[in-house]
Amino acid sequence: MASITYRGEYQWQVKIRRRGYPSQSKTFESKSDAEKWARMIESEMDRGVFRPLAESERTTLQELLERYSKEVSPTKNGWEQERSRLRVIGRYPLSEFAIANIDGKALAEYRDTRLREVAKATVVSELSLIGNVFKVAIKDWGYVLPHGNPIDAVRKPKIGNNRRDRRLYSGEEERLLAAAEEYGGMIRSIIILALETGMRRGELAKLQWKHVNIKERAIHLPREVTKTDEDRDVPLSTRAISVLKALPRRIDGSVFGVRADSITQAFGRVCKLAKDEKGKPSPVDDLRFHDLRHEAASRLFERGFNQIEVASITGHKTLQMLKRYTHLRAQDLAKRLG
């Protein structure tokens, strides 16, 4: 039976005690709202469909993001990037909401705010992450939400066809390597190894000498390093072997000793430093580090490797995924035709 107590101006407290259910308590500004809530809860108990929301009403999204960051993210490959996205989400007003109060409208407001700041693909990624946080909270942590996972009630932006077919134009590799030599550090060796192996940025950043077998001309990437959560063996060309042999051995056992985001930053600066054949500034435009993986896969096809062989080297799981990063030059194919 519900009891409603006047506790002062705009404070009407409802308490519901019923055998077989946890005690429920909530305070309202008006008696009518208190009575309405009491009837709703008692009706749900009568029908056996009551689900306690107290914990969800006092837990903010920020608290959920922090728990997810500590308990779930470290179990994934690329967890550093995920934690970075969680921190970004946590800086917005949405994170201050109790999770029981987050609905499609609240997520739509977050979506529209972010669309004014970043690309559609970034917003889609963030919304997917929020949805997964709620999924874990519901299924693994026992939180009860009034209408299930609120991500199902918000429309995600359509990003269309974001396929890139950017490859290195004539002379760009030489210009990039010359600029990388001028920039210094490990970026020149990283660029060459990316072109020769098709390895991802994160795989190169995490590469350890214990993964490298110079004698067998191969790199063994354990599943904790690869994006696909599967081991992969990458063959090494003569050029790749030469680069690796010239590198100093680091005390920590890492090959390059850099973070993935540092590779991106250095590569962007190298592209801006590039010069033309006369030594005048001539930046390499619209080139991302990931495009080197695209270039590497395309070169493998042009050398005559088949789809299965290329996939085993690059780690692409399906032919469709491989097609996204492969763009063969017509002129090179024509040479093979004779």
C-alpha cells in the first residue's frame, strides 16, 4: 500500500512497500503527481511487470561511461581510441543526465550538436559507442531503463559512400620519404614498412622486436595487436628487411616506441613539409596514413598476388572489405595484358 507524506513546500514523498518487491520511494512537487506515480507502480506490481528504476534514476551517464572505460574498453583492441571517445562524450551535458531520463530526444540533441562540430562518421561512431554502453549496462550490470536501450529511438546520420581510392601519384613516395628524412625520428621507416607490409597504424605502433623474425623474413602479429582479434603472419620484402635491420634496438623491446596518434601527427607534418623536384614547398594533399595500407594492398595485386594471398598479408576478413582499400591502376593492369 502506498503512503504519501507532505514533507514541506513542493515535497510530497511516496513510499510503497509490498511483499516480494523492494521498497520504493520518490518525492514529487505536487500531490497529484505523487498519487499518479503511486498508482502506476502499484498497477505494475499487480500485473507482475514492475521493474525497479531507482538505481537508473540515481546513476548518471558519466558514471556509466567511467565504469565502461575501466571494465570493458581494456578488453578490446584499439581501447585507447575508445577511451578517448568516451572522454569526449563525457564533456557534453548528456553525460550529466540520469540514465533513466535519457531518451531518443536527448540523444538526438547530442547528435545535432556534434554534427555541427565533427564529421558524420564520427557522430555515428559515438552514437554506436553510447548504444553499446547502454547494452552492457542492461545485460551485464543489471540496470533497468524505462524504455530499453534509448539508442534504438534515435536516427543515426547517413554517411553515404565514404570509400577512398587515394593512391600515391607519381613521385609522391620519393617526396614523402625526403620530407620524412628532413623531419627526423622514426616516421620514414614507419612509412616504408607500411607500404611494404600493409600493416595498420596501430599494429606498427605496438610492434615489438619479439614479433620480428629477420631470418624467416616475417612478422608475427598476435591477436592482441591486430584489429581483427586474430593472429597474422606478415611476410617481409627485401626492402622491409633492410629498414628493420637499420633500426636501433630499444630497451623496452618496442620497434618504434611511438603511439598511434603520434604516427598520424608526424605523417601529417611530413605531408606538409614535402617539396617538389626543384626543392620548392609542395605539400602532398589529401593523403592519410591509412591510405598507405590501401597503396600496399593495391601494389600486391599489381605484383600478381591473388585475393586470398593479399587478404592473408593485410588481414582483411572478407573480399568486400579488401575491395574498399584496393584500387588498381589501369595503366599497370595494361602492362600485364601485354
